Amino acid sequence: MPKSFTKIWLGGLKRLFAIQTEHARATAKRTPKRSATRPAATVAKPSAKVRKTATRDVPQRGARESRVRPRAAAWASGSWTRSFHSAPAAPGSLVNHLQYGLYLPAGKSVKHAPLVVMLHGCQQSIDEFAEGTRMNLLADRYGFAVVYPEQSKHAHAHRCWHWYDDTDRAGRAEARAVVSLVDALVETHGFDPERVYVAGISAGAGLTSLLALHFPDRFAAVAMHSGPAMGEAHSGITAMDVMRRGTRKEPVALVDAIADVTAYPGMPAIIIQGDADHVVAPANAEQLTEQFLRLNGIVDAQGVRKVGDVKEDRKATVTTRDYTRGGRRVVRLCRVQGLGHAWSGGDDAVPFHSSKGPDASSLLWDFFRHQRRTESARAARRAADGARQRAG
């Protein structure tokens, strides 16, 4: 890489982490003292295909009270298991151990239960992501399981997923490892394969897009919070450019270049974005919405809506736009006023989560619970893949 481009990349990266670090420092100043309270929990049985490293009662760390309300971990009563999964090795590596945390709700059978996959952002751990989003509280209430894959610091020093490098050596290998983990958990615990959902923030949202693009038969719906648009970033430099301003090319054209839209089985999606986000520009949310409208066959190659209806609802802090087809909500965009690069309605005692705006965890679960990936859709996808392989 020429020296000038190296300087540009390093400078952009420093600016990005300076913004994130400043937010972390600001929230840390408001963090109350920790409590030693630890509620009892039931220990989960590890998968035969995953290797268990630690099983701990919730919370994972000493309980800490938010200035907003008690943390998710302080109230959640299920089991939290930290393990690693031996995923298929990526080219150039002998092993691919994917660390993860699995939360199972208390007092409910997980057989045939939904599974939500949560993908953290840069500079986040899965413990912080679980605490800040309060997703485990919803799991207790509605009876679904939650898995939190964790990016290794050996793969990226800041735990960023390589969403912009859609190759077998980086982003696509990470997506394949997540799918391998999901398949193992579904087989071991008996989760409902028709109700597996994936959500991510920032770089995690970028990896969520790759999962939706390459493995649509595995997931019933996806959620992207503060995520970059697809298809234009192919390096660290271009990733920074997309994050700062969105794509320069038409978003629908980018989707048509990376996906066979005519054979794509569709993917319900909810996109959540803060209007005051200075890390991932709000333009990305509009472009992601257009791209998923295209993947769901709602707009044509020119981006003109050809089927379905659209409804917009404006409230004090959030504007919601729903795209429906046949009376069914397919794509939803939520724009949150005054929200920066943080999880909306989260625990702001935890970095990269904000009490501003609606509860994003509740928003995405409300969207997810109405979606199901049927076996017929998965079979159609497998048939299409087989036909393309034979033609190739």
C-alpha cells in the first residue's frame, strides 16, 4: 500500500476510535459503583460440537446499577455459558475457534424456541453487549435463547468484524463461522431452525448484512443498528469512506452487482439509526433500506417501488417507516433523533449504549417474532444454489 494511502487509512482509523473512546469515557464517568449481588442461575449443558470453557451465573461480572434502571444482568435469571466453537478453518489458518456466550432463559424449555444471534461492534465484548442491550431480559420474558459470538483480538485488535472484506480469508469466513455455530446450537439444543434471527451494531451490523446476503436460508429476519451500506467497501480505506458518507454509487445497483436478486428468497429487515451518529453517517440507513427493499423484490433495478405499501409514523423521538407487502411488514426503518453511535434505549452505564430513544432490543424482537423462514424457502434456496453450481 503506498505511503500516502497508509496515512489516510491510519488517520481515518484514529479519528474513528477517538470518537468511540470519547463516548466511552463520557459514559464511564456516569457509571455507578458495582454491587456484589449475583442471582442464582441454572447451568446449561454444553453442545457436543462446542467446547465449554466456563459456565457462570448471571450476571457475568459484579452487578452494576445503571442510573436509568437496573442492568439486564442484574435481573436476568437464566444461564450464561461461555464456550468456543470449532468452525471450519478459513484459508491460511489451521483452526478457527469462535468464542461465544449463550444465554438460556430460566424456567422455560428451549426445545423449538427461537434463537437470536447478537453481533457486537468494534471495541465491545459480548459481556458489555449483553449488559447494554438488555436482550437477556427479553429472552426471559418471551422464552427465546440468545447467542453472542465474539470476534477475537487475534483477528482484529479492536474486535471489529471484517464486514468490508467479503472474502474467504476475512468477512465471509467470519460469517461462515457464525453459521456453523448456529447450526451446531440448533442441532444440540433443538432450537427452532425456522426462527433464527441475527442482529448487529456497527461492524456487527455489517457482518449481519453478509449473513443475510450469503446465508438467507439460515435466518428468518435480520436487524442492523448503526450499520454501513453494502457492496462498495472492499478495504479499510473504502470502509471508512462509506461509514463517513454512505455509498457513492447507487445502492440498488450495488446489490444487483453482488446478488442474484431474481433467485434471492428475500430477507425481512429492520434498520435502526441515530440521526446524530458521527461514526456511521445516517445516509447509510437510507441506503441499506433501499438495498433490502431490492432484495425483497419491493423495488425494481431503478429503485422504484413496484409492489407493496409504505407507511410513515412520526413521534417525538423516532420516525418509523414500514414497507409492507400483502399486509405483512417486510422492511422497517427507524430514525432516532439525537442518538449518536450507540444502541438506542440501552443502558448508558455501558459504553456504546444510550438511554436516548426507544428500546432497540424491544423494537427488533417485535419485528422478529412475526417472521419465520419456512422449510420450503430453504429448499428453494438450496435448489437454486445447486442449479448455479451445475451451470458453472
